[in-house]
Amino acid sequence: MFGTCLIHPSEKTDIPTVTLASVDGLHSCSIFTYGATVISWINNGKEKLFVSTEAYMDGSKAVRGGIPLVFPQFAQPNPAMAQHGFARNQIWEILGSFSESDSISAILRCKTTEETRALWPHDFCLLYQITLSATKLITSFAIYNPNDNDIDFQCLQHTYLRIPHITTVAVSGLQGREFVDKMRAMNKYTEENDTICFREETDRIYVALQQSGDQASAPSVVNLVDAAIGPMMKCTSGVHRMEPQSADVAQLLQTALIDEKNSNFWIEYTGQWLHSPIHEDIDVVVWNPWEAKAKALVDLNDDGYFDFVCIEPGLVSQPTKLAPLSLLLLTQILEVSN
Ligand code: BG6
């Protein structure tokens, strides 16, 4: 057995937090069920994620840091709905956990409520599997469409990576990609540099590479490198779509996703995700607010922007369509290089 799972009250609220920890005490991760936000990932005794010291940890605002989940909108195309949607502000249910020889996982779920229906008039079921191992944190965010019509949405994992200093790190792996620059009137450019350094506010959507025919495209691999430390983190991400094979399977899934409370079902069902091949490439947002924006954000201390860079995989450059009874899996693999 690699580790254990503990459900406990959070520091500032009774909303539970789930902590996965390795038996040897070297690795752990914590998931605040408010937003299913991963708020800590410790690898070999070192914290790898950034959470602002000013973050609201009482369930009154999305957490500034960790890995908030964005759904069903990115930014605010619908001004009646909050920026980045509502998933990061819902309390998610804990469905279960399971340990294997080299990893431990937890599974959380979020479903339609009257409140979400008023903001977005569709049913949905979100599942989130977090897997901790000695070298990786794998987060698989699944969106299931239980409706009998297509749904359109945007989704993303808003990952805040802890860094020594914003001026010493660089991001590589995006050369040749088209990006939408939010800092330059949403104009599109092609990335010419093999590494991206940070000297000012940076807010870019690197658009997924086009798929060619039926051929599965490669996942996105983005590396975070520090001038003194060298390679720090490899961030691999992509999308896998599962269509129901037959009406019977669809029916089973439908019933299970909406009603099933039995954690064994989930463990068996979502345990298979880890081995899902990535079918589609993904957009990657690269964000650092820099000085003025950090000052303007109430939940970030003025110097907070020194300590993180966001590398955020998602489907955001345009809404994605999901067919009835289908499931979309957005996987992120964070692997420690150093
Ligand atoms: C990024 C966006 O994903 O999230 C930025 O590209 C945005 O434009 C940032 O400022 C933070 O958003 P929020 O809602 O958490 O303050």
C-alpha cells in the first residue's frame, strides 16, 4: 500500500479537506472540497504548489492558488455568471479513495443544483480523480453530459506552480504554437521563442495543435525550468473523449453517474482513467499577474506574483461540444524533475 486517505475539517471551516499521504511520510496532497481545489502537493518534503497567504480558505471565495477547476466558462463570456464559472465555488462530494502499490487516489463529484441550473440551464456531472505517487500528481477532471442534447462549455485546471522567483524561471515546449495574447487586445501570434521568460504581466492562451483526421494527437508537454535549479517540473496534459459504446452502457453510466453512491463503483470505474490514452491536444494558458495586478487582487499579497507561475491546461480558446451521454476527460500529469 502506497498511502492513506484522511478526511478532516479544514483550518478555517468545517467544509472537509481530503489528505492523501504516503506511508513513508515523504509525499502528500490535500484537496479542499470547496471547489475540489488541490491546495497542497508535497513531494519529497517540498511544497510544489503555490497558495496565496491572503487566499480565502473559508469557502467564501475561490482559492487563490493550488489547482482551482474552471467550468463551464473561462473568463466571463456570460457576464451573468462569475468569472471562470461555478465549479470552483461548489462543495464537492467525496466518493472514495483507493491505494495501489505505487499511488493513492481520491475521487470527488459535483452535480447540478438549483443554483447551477439558474446560471447554466443544463444538467452535468463532474468527476475529479487526484492521484499521488512518489514522483507525480495526476489530476483527471471529467465532464459527463447526462442530457439528451449536446452541451457547450469551457473547462480548465488553473494550476499555480510554486517557483523560486518569477524572474529566474522559464517555460518551454510551446514554440511554434499560436497564442491569443490577452495583454495585446486578444490578438493572435505565433510563439517564436523556445523558452518564455517573465518580465511583465503575462496572460496567454496557447491554442491546441489541430488534430489531423482520425489520428490521435500528442499531449502537450510543457517544462518549467529555473536558472539555478535547472528543470523543475514536466507538465503533460491532454483530452480523452469517451462515447457510450451501446445504449445499455450509456444507461448504466447515466444511472451510476447521477445516482450511484457506492464508492466501489467509482473506484472500479475511474481507476481505469489513469490508463486512458490522450486523444486530443489541449490549450495551455500561461499566466502571471505581475506587480499592478497583484496589488489589485485582494487575495494576493503585493509580492505574491514572485512566487508562482500558472500553467493551465484546458479547452478554452473556444467552447467545446460534448455529445449526449459522453464523457470528456481532461488530464494533467505533473512530474517533478528536480
Ligand atoms: C487566468 C486568466 O486563467 O486566470 C487571467 O487567463 C485571470 O485573465 C486569471 O486574470 C485569474 O483569474 P481569477 O478569476 O482567479 O482572478
